[in-house]
Amino acid sequence: MRVNAVDPGWVPTKMGGPGAPADLRLGHRTQEWLATSDDARTTGGYWYHQQPREPHPAARDERFQDELLAELASFTGTRL
């Protein structure tokens, strides 16, 4: 199994607002490419417009992850 995270960009939606600069029609292309292309056989990556990017440092901080999961469990009543 391959797992990757994708940033579709700031797109003009109700949440993004009409001034967002990215093209909504292009937002799905990276997901599609990762799922179907032989050139994209990778896992554990963070992608933006078919290019690897470095995620926010907190994404690799295990202490932060544990604190986040504990807070979410406290809020939802569900532990992962």
C-alpha cells in the first residue's frame, strides 16, 4: 500500500474564497497521478502539483503528534 499527502493549493471555493490564485480544475491532478502513474510509485511523501515538498516540521514531531491525538481523543471521545 502507498500513502501520500497532497496539498491541492489555495483554490477558489466557498472556504478558499474567490481571490484564491490556484485553478480548482487542477486540484485533483496530483492525486490522480499518484494513484495511477508508474512514475509516481512512492509512499510517505507530501506533494504539491506533482512535486515533492517538505511538510511543516510539526508533521515529523512525534511528541506533537501524540499531543494532537490526545487532544482529538479528548474532544471526540475516540482514541486512535
